[in-house]
Amino acid sequence: MSDVIAAEYETLTPECRADPGRLGGFLAPDFHEFGASGAEFGVEGTAERVAAYTDPEGEAIRVERMRGFRLADGLVMVKYTSENNGRRAHRTSLWRRVAPGRWQMFHHQGTPTVDSRTRPD
């Protein structure tokens, strides 16, 4: 599972996000996303869209509580909370093994959230 967590972290680096070929290598041909923006995306154009708004020398997306769950042989779910440019989101990714030691993300969802440490009770 550590290789899936490492791959998820890699997809969050500015260097990876700014390089459509590099990011695209992590996305399965049937990739699907429900973005934190509320928009829905398929694999086509996703890596290019992400690269268009990523500064390769910018800050990495901050991550809290990243953890993985083995759902079945060759299937892992990764959950975490991200913060990027002041926006926080709960995130879930589904990864499948496509070859020994090689994983691809086939689903991702981001749900906007507030910082629970500053939210009034």
C-alpha cells in the first residue's frame, strides 16, 4: 500500500501537476473525477487542465491524515484532507494495480470543507 500512498503524494507535487505527461501516467484510461468545484471530469484533458493552473515552482498541496485502505487484491482507496490556496477539501482516490508495482488512479472525489479547528460549534 505504501507505493499507492507514494503515488498519491506524487500527484500532488507541483512538478508532477505542471507536467501533463507525468500526471497523465498516473491516470487510468477510464479515470473519472467529481472535483471539489462541483464539476465532473473524465481522463481526456484532465492532465492538461491541471497543468494550465499549476506553477511548477509553487507550493505543494498540503495534506493531512493521508491513509490507505485495501479494498481487494489490486484495489486501494486513499483518503485525506488537502489545503491549496486557502481551500480545503476531503479527498478520496481509488487506485487499481495495472502491473506488478504499477498503479493507476481511476476515480477521485474532492468535497469542500471548512477547517474544523476554526469552525464554531
